[in-house]
Amino acid sequence: MEYVRGANGVPCNMEHHTDWVNDIVLCCGGNTLISASSDTTVKVWNPNKGFCMSTLRTHKDYVKCLAYAEDREHVASGGLDRQIFLWDVNTLTALTASNNTVTTSSLTGNKDSIYSLAMNGAGTVLVSGSTEKALRVWDPRTCMKQMKLKGHTDNVKALSVSRDGTQILSGSSDGTVRLWSVGQQRCVSTYRCHSDGVWAIYPDESWSCFYSGGRDRRVFCTELNDPDSSFLVCEEAAPILRLELVGNPSSLWVSTTRSSINRWSLEGINDFNPDDNEPLDSVADITLPGAPSINQYEILDDKRRIITRDTDQKCAVWDVLTSRKLENITDSTDMETEIKKRQKKIHVPSWFTVDLKTGQLTIHLEEGDAFSAWLTAKDAGVADDEESSDTKVNYGMLTLQGLFEHWPKTWSPLDNSSKEIKGNGYVSVAPYTPIILSEINGKTLYRICCKDAIGETEQLMLNDNVPPWITEIIVDHNTPKYPKLAFYLQVYTPATSRHRIATGGMLSPHRERLSASDMLQVKKIIEHIQEKILGEPSPIEPINSPSDNEGSTPHTATNSGTVERRHSQDAIGSSSSTVNHKHSKVELLCHDQVLDPSMDIRTVKVLIWKQSGDLVLQYRVVKDK
């Protein structure tokens, strides 16, 4: 949420909600701001200092609308849970960490989701609009319902109440605006200037005319006493959500489904001739530009980088591991071309999901998949030295360690010294990255910026809200288990290759299956063949069989990734050989394709084998050229 301070227009970016902000009201002479969000909360802000003072969690579903009575400093909130709550703003602003109990009045009896609220300045009349297609009128002083006004044929999306509480204006998705008399309890006028749903209305101070806008992207001005007097004020580029009249009148602020906000001048409106069929204004005199929203993304094969395109048709590359933008792609808007340029021939299991609901990349880590992506430090791009090909890392573990590296509870002592290890030792997450802890159903439990985890209050909240499957990794320093992959190994001949294809990859039943970490590289299998099958010395330890290391303690992310094994040469499917292959080399094949030594068997199975059965690898000895 962005708030513009003072006449100089300096924006103050205030982040605390975890979903769409649906409505805001400025209270107490501009010193307090109340916001309603789809994250089911109402928040109280100090806009001058730019921070959230308190969070109200009374609603159980999206909070869609607010209403404000400036004379009493009362705010009402309503949402999809069919509930209306009434708040005393002075009480909300007095809340502290030790005094955080607040009472609220509840207006019950709504049968449908509430999409609009309005209250007069004196706080004597409150009106709600909903998918019930009717208006409910309440006395907020007693929380009693006064009447129900029927007439609209669709959802009531916009409301306004006259200062004396005798008249109500309503806008509906049925495309009409209606004027209601509270005393007569009926509709007294209907206005049909729009061709689609009306989502915003704003009457002038004297209630002689009103401005309306909605899905048709047009703003009309209409005299209240003449339903046929409507004329076009301006036309926006997107559906209109809110209108705000400033002056007497001098200008009209308009917000739409796009991120920018426009101000339209109303000078000369009294002399405007609507018979010209032209709008009063064709160009906004001021635009407060918003950031473009991301509307398309592609996760690259390395499952670390994401390419996005925004509403300005600009592409960018993001790093999930560090929560940073790697580059803006300025020379091309062809997203498919950019994706192909950056793809790698590697298969990494999916370990996160993405949504663009807020117009930004939101990365979701869930217990079932977060630790499924093991790979070598070199393939992960976190180390370049030769030893990194033996060091195994887990994307989910690295990410969580980076996100919580400022939380002292995650720091571990270094060799019994006074020094402590923070983070994961490879990459650091951007300190301003927000962390959102939520329930399985998506309801937010707690939101915090990475860098703020060191605070005393924040540490207490993290202790209460971080789930056990995360603390086991970042606090207890356990390591997720390596996934294993079974495969067969046999000597390559064209005949056996044809037989394998004909039989769908199945080998004779007397052959033993082998099993190894799915990160095992082809070059390690080649070295195993050279040492155990061809009788040549190899500097590495061999791969493991399915029966080895069962129930063993998971390896840490910094070990070599190799496991000791006792395996007979006969089980490999080849007789032993002590022939000197000094001037020869071993090639490993799958589906008659020679494999790159740096490729891992997980990638081989997904990109080359492409079958559900166990992977079959073949080897052959060829002379060096």
C-alpha cells in the first residue's frame, strides 16, 4: 500500500497486508489510516511515520469495504463473512503491546456477502450492500436494523449517505444508480447512464449532483433531480473502482483496476455543453504512476530462476534462492525467446509454486515438496570449484536458512567457539523480503520482513508461528533425506540395445537393481565401471545398492554425496576384467545416446529415458583418438 504524504507528493510505501487492499479510510484529521484487505484483516496505520500500529483479526473472510463517520470517529468494516463490525478509532489508536484488547460492536442479520458500506458523518445511519441485491439500513448507535430496501437486480457495489441521513445513493452491477428516501423507505429515482455495472459513486457536498463510474470505464455527472441530465466527464483505460471529489468542485480523483491514479480537472464544468457528445476532459491533468504488475511467468529448468513479463510488456529474470531480480531484459519483449536462451538441460524436481495474485511473484513453500530438490552445489550455481561437484545442496533448505538468517534462534555455534554461523554459507536473501506464515487454508498467521526477525517481539511471534517442519531444518539443523533412484547397468551392444527397446526396457530377472542418489553424475558411474568392472584404479568410492544404508542418518548438505558399498562384480551384469584399458575410455549410454559425464541420473531418466520403468544404462569401452 502506498500513501502520498503532504503537498509535495512524496510517497510512503507501507507493507503489512498479505493480499489485496480493498478499501482505505483516512481518519483523525489525516493522522490515522484504516485499511481492509482480502487477507481477512483490518489494519490501523500511522501514515505520517509509515508503520502499522495494530491488526484486527475479527473477520473470517475477505474484508471488502469500510465506512467512516468523521464526527464520531467510528469506522465500520464488512466482508464476505457477512459480518459488519463497528470500531472506535480513538480506541484503536490507543492500543499498545501490553494493552491490545479491543471490543467491537457487531451488526448481525446479513444473509449474503457484503461488498459496500456507507455511513453519514454523524454516525446515525449505516447502509450495507450485498449480493442479496438489497440495501440494509442500520442505526449504528444501537446496532439495530431499521429497514431493507429492494429494487436492484444485481450486487450492490457502491453506496453513499447524505449528511442528514435522509437520502441514500446506490450503484449496482445491474448498471443503474438509485436514489432512496430513508423516510419513505423506497426508491425515488433511477439513473441509467452506464452501459455496464456501476462500481463507484460520489455526490457533491450539496447533494445536487453525483459522479459515477464502473465497468464501462466512463465517469458521468448527473443532476439528482433530473435522471436524464447525465454527461460524460472523462473516460479511463480500465474499469473504475473509486472516485474522490476534491474542491467545490475543482477536480476528481479516479482509481481503476490499473495501478496508476488519475486526477481530472472539473474547471469549466458549469459552462460545459453536454450536447457535443464529447467528454469534459480528454486527458488527466495529474497521474500518480503505479508499478506495473507481473501477469506472466515461466519457471526455468534449473528451478531457481523465473522469467516474468509485466503489464508494460517488459521482461525480467528473478532468483528464487535470493529473492532478488537478476536482470531487466530491455532489448526484447519476446518471452519465449528469452526462455530458450536461458534454459539448461537439467531436471530438478519442483519444490515451490508461484502465484501472481498481488501482481508480484509470491513463492509458496509447502511441507510435502519444499525439500524435494537436491542437486550439486555446482549445478545449483552456489559454488564453482571442482569440489563443488561432490557437495550436495537442497534448494528448499538453502532458501529457508536464508529467509530466517536474522532470527537468532537459527544461529549455530562454530566448533564450540563463541562465533555463530548465520544463514546457509552460500547465498543471502534480500533483507527486505517479506515472509508470510500461513495455515494450510491460506489464512495468514504472521507476516515479517527478513531483517526484522532479530527484534524481541518478532522473535516471540516467530516462536509461536513457525511450523515444526521448518524449525526441524533451520533450528534443529536436520538435513532432508536424499531421494534415491533405481537403475540397471549392462554392457552395450547393438543387439542388447534393440532387445531392450523391444521389451520396453525390461532386463532378465536375474540381474540386480542398483540404487543411488538421484544426483549421481554420469562420470561417477563411469569411474565405478573403470574400478569395479574393468579393474582400473579410481579415486572415488563406488555407488550404493538398494540394501545399503537403509535407516541411516541423512547426510548433511556439505558431504561428498558418495556412500560406501560392497557389491560383487557379477551383480553389475558383467564379468570382471583385468585388461589394461590405458588408452581407452568408457562411455555411458541411454537409448543409444552417449551421455554427458556432468549430467545426473535424475536428468537422464526424465529427459532421455522418458519411461516409467527403472532406468537402464549401458556402457562401452572405446579407444581414445
